[in-house]
Amino acid sequence: QVQLVESGGGLVQPGGSLRLSCVASGNTIRYSAMFWYRQAPGRGRELVAGITPTDGYTRYADSAKGRFTISRDNAKNTLYLQMNNLKPEDTAVYFCGRGSASLGESPNYWGRGTQVTVSS
């Protein structure tokens, strides 16, 4: 079983930036599609971004396009989410997810999440 641990969250002012990290242990993520989801209080968990294990193809939610960048470093078994021009609406717990080789399938492993708060 793979274990996922997110980090990098915190409090940031609107317009600021954060980089989230997700370190996997117990197994490699080299052959797995990886995802970032987020969940705000009272809302369901929504997909933010995904990346394939082979060619690095990425997919973003409309709200994240142009502001967020998902990337991976397979040698470090780590997934990243660079978040720029953050807005209060981005406030949520951000979860790392590991799936199959396809972005068309939902993750089957989850981290516990890291809190991102955007406020002045």
C-alpha cells in the first residue's frame, strides 16, 4: 500500500503563491496518474489537477487554469502543485491522490490533506 503525505499549505494573502508537495512512500508513483483535489467546508471534494505517469499530460479544473501548475518528480516520488495568484475561493483542504495510469479513473489512495487559507 502507498502512503501519501501532503505539505506546503498555510496562510497566504490574496495574490500570493504557495507550492504544495505530496511525498509517496510504500510504493513508487512512477506508473500512476496523480491528482490534486480540494474540499472547502460544506462542499464536496473537487478535482483541481491531474497528471499522467508517461508523457506528463495534465488536466486542470477551469478555476485552476492559468494559475496552478501540477508537476511530478518520479525520482523523488513526489507530486507538486504550484499555486499562483491565489484567491479567497481557493481556501480549502488540498488532497493528494494516486490512481491508475489513466486520468479517466478516480484516485484509489489519498493523503490526509493540507490546509490552504487565502485571506487578508
